[in-house]
Amino acid sequence: MSATQKAQVFHSFGLNELKIEERPVPTPGSGELLIRMKAASLNYRDLLMVTGNYNPKLKMPMVPCSDGVGVIESVGQGCSMKEGVRVSPIFARTWHDGPPFREMLKRTHGGPLDGTLQQYMVVPEADVVQVPDHLSDEAAAALPCAGLTAWSALVERGPVRPGEKLLILGTGGVSIFALQFGKALGAELIVTSGSDDKLQRARDMGAHHLINYRSSPNWERDVYKLTGGQGVDHIVEVGGVGTLEKSIRSVKPGGSIYLIGVLAGKEAPLDLTPVLMQDIRIQGVVVGSRRAFENMNRAVDVHKMEPVVDRVFSFDESAKAFEYLKSGSHFGKICIKID
Ligand SMILES: NC(=O)c1ccc[n+]([C@@H]2O[C@H](COP(=O)([O-])OP(=O)(O)OC[C@H]3O[C@@H](n4cnc5c(N)ncnc54)[C@H](OP(=O)(O)O)[C@@H]3O)[C@@H](O)[C@H]2O)c1
């Protein structure tokens, strides 16, 4: 009889549909690794995926989550990595270097490919990276999507230079990584949040200026004042059209807006005139390649950087972890321990 493992699986959309199932432990083929998963982390995308708001035509059953860390349990023929090495699958299989390409979007973990919320997974050796030794499994599991997206924006795309002004919207997974990388790059940091407590935590981590976007709904005016009417050099934009017009008013002529998320909506009237009149760069960012991931890991290792993990849930509590993400109460990342 073949060995079995536990996986979190959904057969139809909805957080209540996420259930533990027994599945066979897969066997690695040539060039593939069997990874014993240790931890996963949640991204907003995973919540959209499980609730049917990402791709209503998603093929099911599906194991959610793009991000995770595990230890190589066994290797297929021709692999050079060894058992016992700690690795993370990359977000989009086959995207190893260079710009993104259409086909890779069909090979992302957590939809349409099964994700990391299972005890074992088989991944091609070419589609994993080694993770920094100093990190716990949970902290390392925060890196593949949120960490890499912030890195890709600020370093691979930017780059943000010392002394430049960086505006970061919100205090979720991507945004807190942006705060950490922005600080390491020597930027002057402005952080917005809907919570004063979270703003205080951002200050403790090195943010120079804080804006509460709830008590200050016209926060672009605060940015204007804080920058002496000049605007910021870079913006980590996770709100989408709900915040983009304010971001356009907050960036200086010739500055960059990294369009990463759509938390505040996908459709709204938008005046784009300042974008062309002020030579503003609106740069879409999609996670990053394996090479970018390896670059980021080197920086995380050198600086012994610690991803901010808000809370760790057990594997059995995975649905609760998703509910917590949905509540928006978190600061940084939400992780799940897999054992
Ligand atoms: N393009 C990519 O490759 C990529 C990669 C990762 C994520 N994303 C996207 O980026 C977004 C953030 O992802 P995440 O995983 O970091 O999410 P997350 O951890 O759930 O972060 C959510 C946080 O965003 C802030 N927020 C929500 N609405 C806001 C608004 N109107 N204005 C300013 N801040 C707001 C809130 O911060 P406060 O509680 O402090 O107010 C909230 O806690 C999502 O849309 C996600 O799909 C895209």
C-alpha cells in the first residue's frame, strides 16, 4: 500500500469548503524533488483563490497557497540537490530569469497548480530555491510571494536609492517587506495604515512618517506637506484604482508607482492626465523570477533580516488562518505550521 499524506483541499469555493484530505505521497520523477513541507504562508491571492474571486473557472479539487518551505525528503534521477536541504518552491514554475511571460502564469502554485498546504509535494529541482539558514520555517515561508514582490518592486524594478522618499500603503505582507527593504536601501519611509497601533509598530520598525488613511482620508495632502510639496520618489501601491488617483497625486514628476494589488477595488473613474503631464511611471509588478528570489535571499542572509510573522496557525486551523487574513487585523504575514 502506498504511503498517504494530509492536504488541505477545496472542491468548491468558500472558506468552509477547505477540508483535510488523505492523498498518496507522490513519487519524484527524473529531475524532481519530493519535499516534506514544514510551513506555508498566506497571501491575499490565496484568499481570493479559495473564495472564487481570483479565477471563477479554477479547476478543482485544489490545494491552496503559493508559499511554503520544506525539506527535501528524496530526489529523482539526475538531481544535484541532496536530501535534508531546506527549500521553497518558486511562485511560477519555469520562470527562472528575465521578464515574466504568459505561459508561466499557467504554472503558479496554489492555483492553477496545487499549492503548499500539504505535507508532501513534488517540484522540479529547477523550480526551488534554498532558503536562508537563520530563518525559522515560518519566517522563510513568508518570502516567496510577499517578500519577493516587494523586492522586485524596490530593487529589480526601482531601484530605490539612498535618501529617496518611499511611500508604502498599508501594513500587510507585501507592505511590511517593502518597509524592511526600503529601510535597508536607505530610503525615507512614509507608511499609511487604517490603524494607529499598526502605525506605531511601523514607526518601531523604522518608518519616518505615518499617516492614518481613515482619520486622514485625503492622505495625499499629508504626503504633499511631508515632502514640502515635491511628492515622493516611489510608491508601493497595493490598493489599485481605489487609491491610485491619490498615489498619482502623491508621487513627484518622474517618480514611480509600483502597482501591486487591488485591495481597494479594480474599477473606478480615474484621471490619468497627471501621469502623462508629469512623466509618472506606473510599473506593474508580478512577484519575481527565481534569479530575483535568489538575489533577495542573499540580501536577507547578509542582513540577517527577519520577516515579520504576525501569527502562526496549526495545519488543522488553516481555515481560521484564512478568516484572520480576511479580517485585515494582521501586521505582516500569517503562517501555517505543517507537521
Ligand atoms: N502583483 C503581485 O505579484 C502581488 C504579490 C503579492 C500580493 N499582491 C496583491 O497585493 C495586495 C496586498 O497583498 P498582501 O498579501 O500584502 O495583503 P495583506 O497582507 O492582506 O494586506 C492587507 C493590508 O492592506 C492594507 N489596505 C487595505 N486596503 C487599503 C487601502 N484602501 N489603502 C491602504 N492600505 C490598504 C491594510 O493595511 P492596514 O491594516 O495597515 O490599513 C491591510 O491590512 C493584494 O491585492 C494582493 O493580491 C500582488
